[in-house]
Amino acid sequence: MSSSAALISLASGYPHFPTPPLVLQQLEPYLQGRPLPTGPAAGLPELRAVLAHQYQAANVSPEQVVVTAGTKAALFAVLRAALRPGDEVLLPTPNWFGFDALIAEAGGTLKTFPLSPDDGYTLSPEKLAAALTPRTRILLFTNPCNPTGRIYTSAEIEALLHVTRRHPHMLVLSDEIYNLVTFGPPVPSLLDFPDPQQQHVVVNGFSKSLAMVSWGLGYLVAPVELAQKCARWQHATGGAVASLNQLAGLAAASNAGPIAADLLAKLQPLRQLLLQGLQDIPQVRLAPTEGTYYAFPDFRGFLDSSLSPTAASHALTCQLHEAGVDVVDGAGCHAPGFMRISCAVPESALRTALERLRGALLKQ
């Protein structure tokens, strides 16, 4: 990379868009001196009520909602509360690289469940049933999936739940933080489905679908007993999320429809630019992507065959960095040779990054 050429990051999990103006408008009175409210460790009652109402078809109550300092905190709270020594977390892969450390820190054992791009990352109920063991405590999946952009339909989820209902000791944990970033049909929530044995848990947040970057706000929705356990742990270790941040979340959640629509309108041309730019590079394979603001192209045709897949994937990531483009190495997502690439950057930066990417790959 030329010393005069600035590195362009297509690796970040955060969009470059600012906080929605209507959120800032609704916070103005508090910034001018109105006293901030206080509330329980589980979160402000009015915010929990609005979040519960989003799942009204499932009759979710505010008591099932715990507001956390980001979605990572929600995930860790659930994992810590649910896992026992020796418990396994079954993770379909490729998946978000951060899950590995969270599961380890919570005391669980990660067991991967590899999916294939050849069938569009289908999560087969038959293969799921074969992967479960007596030690499986949690099935953890994302919808839409980060990094693949795969959206699992209602029929697909129902087929999976037909399997998990035969294992009442286990939980199904769905990370739905990109739920409103869809370029196809609406994303079904796990909470849309009957849960006779109280197995379903959802985590979500505000930074992805609602452009609330750096507000540090997430939440979990769980059966009451598990939610209370998570709230007790939060109370003991840190207390409630800052009330100003919760008020920002209340404004965003109350206006989720228009905020998400505005975000999608900004992302759509960038997404098309990214997908077309990747498709124009020979040897790059790209599975269909319906959600998130990522593509997850297959760059295995550019790997050094003298190295192990993981080492070769790392080497290619370094090569792209040297060319002035940062991407997420798919090896961290359990898919060496693939790269997670975001379109949530300014158009001029994306165009330049794609030119650099093409040049770096084709000069091999």
C-alpha cells in the first residue's frame, strides 16, 4: 500500500451512519437539565414495555425483558446463567467470530455445526438432530446470520424446533440483532413460535438495525425465571444501563419502523455496489445474501495451497491489508478462505476499496 493511501476498513461491524435525529431530539430536554429517571437493574419499565410489545404475538411480558449494556452483555448474561460445567453450546458455522470467546468466558464448551455454501447454508433438522448430544445445553444461531447474510424462514425454524422440543433440557438462543436489516421478506423471530417448554431466548440490540452505534444498548428476552437470574447478576455486577442511553433506546424502539426504513434506503445502493463489485472479480464465488450489510465471498481460489487453510486465509487477509483494504478473515468465523466484507461505509470509500481488492486478487 502506498504511504499516501489511507487504509479503508470494510471489516467493521458498525455502520457509518449517525444517530437518528429524532432520537437526539427526544433527548434534548434531558441534555438541558431535566432529571434523568432511575429504575431497576433490568431496565426502565417504559423501555421494557415497548420492547415486550414488539413481540405482542408471543404475549411477551416486560418481566421477560432485561436491558443490557450491548448485545454482547445480553449474550454473556444468558450463557452465564444457563451453562453448567461440561455443557456444550452447539453453534452452526460460519458464524460471528465473537461467540467463541463469550462461550469460553461463560464456562461452556463450543461445538461447531458446519454448514455449507453449496446449499445456501441450509440448517438441516436431520443434521441438527445428529449433532445434539446429552451435553448440548444451548443451540445458538443468528437470524439473519452474521457473516453469511442468510435469513432462516418460518418453515425452516419450525423444522428446527420440531427437533429441539424433543430435548426439553436445552435452550434455543437466537441472536436477532440484524432483524430489521433485510432486503427480502421480514425476518421471523424465534419468539413468534410456540414455546411450550420455555426453551426460547432472544437477544437483540440497537446498533445494527437502528443505527444506534456506540450507545451500548442491548436486551434479552427469556422465560421469566431465566430473565430474573440475568437481572440479579446484572444488579450485582454493574447495575442498570445508564438511563440516558435507555431513553435513547426508548426513542429508537418507539420509532423502529421509520428508522430501519431510512437505514435500508441508505444501505441498498451500497449493497448493490458491493455485490456487483465482487461478482465482477473472476474466481470469486458468492452465495445469496438477504440480510445484514455484509457479503461473505469465497476467496478460496486465491489461497496459497502450500499453507494450511487457516494460515493461507490469514496470509490473504494480510495481503489485502497491504493493498489498503481491511476485511474480516473468515477463519475466525470457522470458514477459512472466506472474508466478511461490509458495505456500510461511504460510497467513495467502498468504490476505492473494491478497486484495491480486485487489483490485489488478480495480480496474484
